[in-house]
Amino acid sequence: MWRAAVSVRSVLGRRALQAVCVLAVGALALTGCSNSEDSGPAVEKVKVDKVDSIAAQLPDKIKQSGKLVVGVNVPYQPNEYKDPSGKIVGYDVDLMDAVAATLGVKAEYLESAFEKIIPTIQAGTYDVGMSSITDTKEREEQVDFATYFNVRTQWAQQKGKPIDPDNACGKRVAVQATTIQDTDELPDKSKKCVAEGKPAIDIKSFEEQSAATNALVLGQVDGMAADLPVTVYAIQKSDGKIEKAGAAYGAALYGWATPKGSPLAAVLQKAVQSLIDNGKYLEIAKNWGVEEGALTKSVVNGATS
């Protein structure tokens, strides 16, 4: 998305769902208005060994419990979603599992509404928030981040029906509610349209990304804007019905959120950097086809805006 910050997601409230119940369409078939399960690609787990020197730096509570309690919101394919058995899987999950293995603990995933993740971390219920969360200055006032992925926005269009992301005035564009695309990017583009005497962009916000994608596949919107890996995944699943529109743009970092001032952010950062240095990080990214956003350096609190 990027998963937006709360004005850009602080205390947030999702926009009302503009529901679209869809018919089965190729590989994107849904049985109702939304579906958090997905067959997805068959991806092997990457074997990772414990690094004692980093594991020793974990907070005592996590050492003693032997687990990282991770709050996650699904679906947001391919980063985090449920497979047909109901298990939470995805690129984020495989990378967090590798980090947990580096630290000699297990990751325990608890499903959450997105807007509740940061407050629940602050309350001490979750150790980590993992849900394609964009590291922003605003959020850094509430939690700390260990960064793990570089993300940009990519638009999509119906096959052979072009839309220009830089001139979408008067067009219907699907987004997932409360994402950066919904709260910041498209409203800014729409204001520019109006300032130039052109019709505003008709922003269609959906509670789940899968519904936004289906709206495009069915021709109920003219375009879709989402994070690059999400759009690429949607295109791959569409059986040729949708394609990229324009080039990817922007730059931000996904980060795992941890309690403000806790040593955990630095420990996660060191674990990610260890995986980057030993090649396991890139192996996981390639397994999921998201290597275009791979980092060479993880940092704590890397937001620039």
C-alpha cells in the first residue's frame, strides 16, 4: 500500500467500504465481497541458523517465552494472507520466520485489524507489528521500526485499456482503504486535477485489496493503485486480464513496529542485516518475486517523511 500512516494511519478509522460483490473471474475468483484466503504460489522455507550473539540481545521476556508475538492484518498478497487451510503465509511471514530462527525463537502470528496493531503494541500485547507497515516520522513518535523492504507504488489497468497515473482526472481508480494511495497519493493527484479545471479522480476505496483488484478485473474501475509487489502479484493472478499502467514511483520503507524505546527494534534490525549479509534475505525475496524491493541495509527508524 504503502500501509498508510494515520492521518495516514494513527488512530485511523477505515473509510467506509464501497462494497463490490464479485462473480468468479479466472484466478481471482471470490465467493463473496471479500476473501482473505488464496492458494498463492508454492514457496519453500529457507533454512536459517541461530546467531547466538544477536539472540543474546533479546529482551528477557522474549527469551523466556521463546516466542515473538506478532500482530498482523490480512489479506495483503503476497506479503501476508491466508492459505486455503487458514494459515497465515506470505513474504513478510517467511522473512519474520527467518528472523525468529536467527534469534532462536518462534514467531506466533495473531490476526488483527490494521488500525489496532500499533495501539496493541503500545499496550504490550504484541511484541511486533508486521503488516506491510510504512515507516513514517509520524509513526516513529509512537513506535520504533526495524526496516526490511523498499516499496514503491505501481498502477494497473485492464489489458489494452490504458490509464495514465499522472493524468487520471475523471477516472475511477481502486485502492485499499487507508493505504498511502488512498489517504495521500490519489487525493493529492485529484486536487491537482481540480486546480487545473479538470474533473476530480473518482477514488474507489475497498476494505480489502482483493476486492479492489476484482473491481479492476471486472471493469468496474479504470485503474488501480497499490504497492509494487501487491500490483505485480495481482497481475500474475489475473490470467492476463490486467497489466501495469505507467512506471512505479515513490520510495518508502516497510518496517516492523516495536514498542518505543525497546531494544527489540535494534535486535530485529541486526537479525535482518545478518540475513542480508549471508544471502538468506535475498533468497526469500526471490522466492516470492519481490526482489526488486530488497534492501542492502536495514536500519532502525529510517523514515524520511
